[in-house]
Amino acid sequence: MRFRLEVKALIEVLNLINGQFCTTEECLENLNPATSKQTSVIPRSTASDVDAAVIAAKRAFPAWAILSYEERADWLDRIADALEAKSEEIAALESMDTGKPISLARAVDATRSIVNFRFFAEQVRELEVERFEMEDASNHVVMQPVGVAGLITPWNLPLYLLSWKIAPAIAMGNTVVAKPSELTPLTADLLARTLVEIGLPAGVVNIVHGYGHEAGQALTEHPDTRIISFTGGTATGKIVASTAAPMFKKLSLELGGKNSTIVFADADMKKTVAGVARAGLLNQGQVCLCGSRILVESSIYDQFMADLCKHIEAMKLGDPSDESTELGSLVSKEHRSKVESFIQIAKDDGGVICTGGKRPDIEEGAFLEPTVISGLDINSTCSTEEIFGPVIVAHPFDTEEQAVTIANGVEYGLAASVWTTDLEKGRRVSEALDTGMVWVNTWLHRDLRTPFGGTKASGVGREGGRWSLSFYSEAQNICIKQ
Ligand code: TXE
């Protein structure tokens, strides 16, 4: 099987610096991972390009910072309106750039990117000054803008995560230099064009493309970026932290996960099988929240595994531009090789491939069958390390305490889900889990007002709702003596 190439001419992705589009001497190729064909050329920004972007952001800061919340919220709404008019284009570009199914790109990526701007517009409109009265004095807390924010984002949810950072950063009065993933630059480019079209003041949002170790590193170590918000792998997060922390920058790290899905015998089986498959495989398993480690109560283990594999085998894998496709391509062939190397490790460790484990019959692209593995030790590599692909490992457990111990026995602490009809047990187990987020009888059910982030190797800090507003500002207390 072979898929058609969607672009007739190469797209030229450009940097946006101080309201102007520009490119760099050297450029990088960008491929459609589902066809292996080149779609675009992107700038390979250097430290001097990043410096120009930071200078522009610094220059734009005073005029942007003195606008009222209402004025900045209006700009966010204008961005949301303009993106909404292009939502089909966002979905198509995102699907082409990442290999994800178009239906998912439309329902999740395009929709959330627009909602993120609207949501933070509303959040700052509702922001109230906190006051603390004393007998002889009164305090009030001003949430001051910080300055230039460096925002570094990954390839799995490109515009969704970029807008999740840009919207609160500029809503709170900061200006921004963003560095999207070099693997998925197309919707950041669309956003740049949109911001210029609607006349956002030059320098408020700057976007530089290129490699992480070059442009991303330059942004992190630039003395004038006072905020660094990073979403990506834990190994890269360590490098970002070791660069930014000694400079006392405000730092948010949203890193990897090895999230447990705990299934109790009393769960509603039909809904649970579908929910567990979705949690493990959404976006080909390339979501930091994916439940890639399933713990199933022993009494239902065999039946549950049989039902789960049957459900997964019925999922439609193939052309991401086909409306009925449920599983698309991985983000690149290099990433697929990394995922395949984990499957090999699982086999070497005595794991049993219950379903999948190999490439489907598709000539081009980075496709891989959804894979379920059982029979591994709970401390084995594939049961403890983030694979970030369509690979789920399963383990039986006997008691509630044992499930909690296994779930907490990894270096990550991002998320978990618990499946049971006993809601008291659901709450009890959730509170015993060392993770930033837990869902009971659902997964990735997001209220944007709630905190998002993880414990341990999954990161530092929380974003979402007032947590984002607080991260993208400095709380200044002013105490006035009567
Ligand atoms: O991510 P990186 P990669 C995990 C997943 C994946 C692994 C590596 O396990 O297999 O990370 O993926 C920029 N200074 N996740 O290599 O390197 C980079 O250009 C500053 C989980 O693609 O973390 C990109 O813009 N920036 C994850 C961003 O960091 C640097 C999502 C993320 O890239 C940099 C993606 C540096 N030195 C991968 N080096 C999640 N938690 O959602 C790279 N970058």
C-alpha cells in the first residue's frame, strides 16, 4: 500500500522575528512521516537568530506589559477567531506533519489550539487582585509580567502545546520567543502568519525554528529569557534544567511518563476495554499521558487481555488523511526504530507479544502495529521506561496495595487512571498514587482550569488555569501602612 503526497510544492517555513519573516543561511528538510516525502524546508536557526528574536521580544515588552488584562484578552480572542477560520488547515497540516489521523488532528489539535487562546483570555478577564488586611495596613498582590519567555515544545501535539504556553505567557504581559520541534514546524508557521495578518504588535511573539541543541539551547541559556517553559523528553529536560536553573530563571518542565492504567475486577468491562485501548494508543501512543502500563486484577486478567487485543486488532491503521483511520504513522522512521528496539528488548526479556509487534504492510512511512506485551517482570526495561509509541505492557495484580506499589515503582509520576465501579476505592487508590494527575473511569478528560504536571522524573511545576497565570508572572506584594 502507498499513500499520495499531499503537497504540490515545498512549503517554505520562516522564522518570525520582530514582525518580519526571515530565513537562515542553512535550512533543514521536513518530511511527511506517513509518506516519507519532503513537505517543507525550515530555518536552521543559530544563536544569533535567537539573539535577534530575544532582542525583539525585549523591545516589545514594555508596551505590551502596560496593556490592561482586558486589552490583552481581546488580542487573545482575535488570535482565536483567526485560527478558528483556519481550523481545517490546522488539522490538515498537523496530520501531514505528525502522521496522526486527520480526525484526531481536527478533534484534538485544531480544537484545543483555538480553545487555549479563548480560555486564557477568559482567565485573565476574571483575575482578581488578592488582598490581605491587617489591623494597621493592607496588602495587595500584583501579578507582574516577568519579561521574555522562552517556550520550547515537542512534536506530538505541536500547536496544541505551543498555544498552551503562548496564550498564558502573553496574557500575563510577557513577550515570547518560541522554538517548536524541528520535526513538526508547519502549524507554528501557520500561527506566525496568522499573528502578522491580525496585526499583533511586532516582537510580542517571535518564532525561531531549528534544532534543539542549537536554537533551543541558545534560547535556554540566553541571559534575557527570564522564563523557560519546556515540554519534551526527560533526558532533554535535564539539560534544560541544568542550563536554566543556575541562572534562576522561572522554569516549568513537562516531561515524560510511564503511566499506569489500573483495572479492577469490578470495572465496567466494555467501557474499560475501549477506554484502556484509547489511553494506551491515542496518537499512536505518543502522548506523555498515555497509559502504557496496564495493571489488571488477576481474576479477570485472561479475559480482559483477550478482549483488549480483540478491540485493538479491530482498530483501523493506515492513511492519516482517511477520515476513518484510527491509528496513523509514528512521527519519523528514526522514532519508529527506537520504539522497535524496545519491542526487541521485551522479547529478549521473555515478554510475550499478545498482538502487533511488527510493521504493517504499508510500503512507505513510519507505521507500526499497535502492540501489547505480557509476561515481563514489573521492573523490566519496557515496564518502567517511556517508550512513547503504540506499545502497551500488561501485568496482573492481586491486591489494591500491590497495584499501588507497582504503579508507584517507576521513576516517573505524571498520570494514572483507575477503572472500577467502586468510586470510594477509586478515590482511595488515586490518593495513594504518586502522580500529578489521576483519572477514574476516564482518561485525558481535561478541564483547563485544573493543574497539569507531574512528580519525580515527569517534571517540575504545574500549568493550567491559575497555575499557568502564576507561573507566567511574578507575585509582588505591596503592603500599605494606614
Ligand atoms: O524530544 P526532545 P525528542 C520523549 C519521548 C521521545 C523522547 C525524545 O520518549 O522518544 O522524548 O524525543 C528541543 N535545549 N518525548 O528527541 O529532545 C527540541 O528541538 C533546548 C516526550 O523529539 O525532548 C524540541 O523542540 N531544547 C514528550 C523539544 O526540545 C532542546 C514529547 C523536545 O525535544 C534541546 C516529545 C536542548 N538541548 C518527546 N534539545 C512529552 N513529554 O510530551 C532538544 N530540544
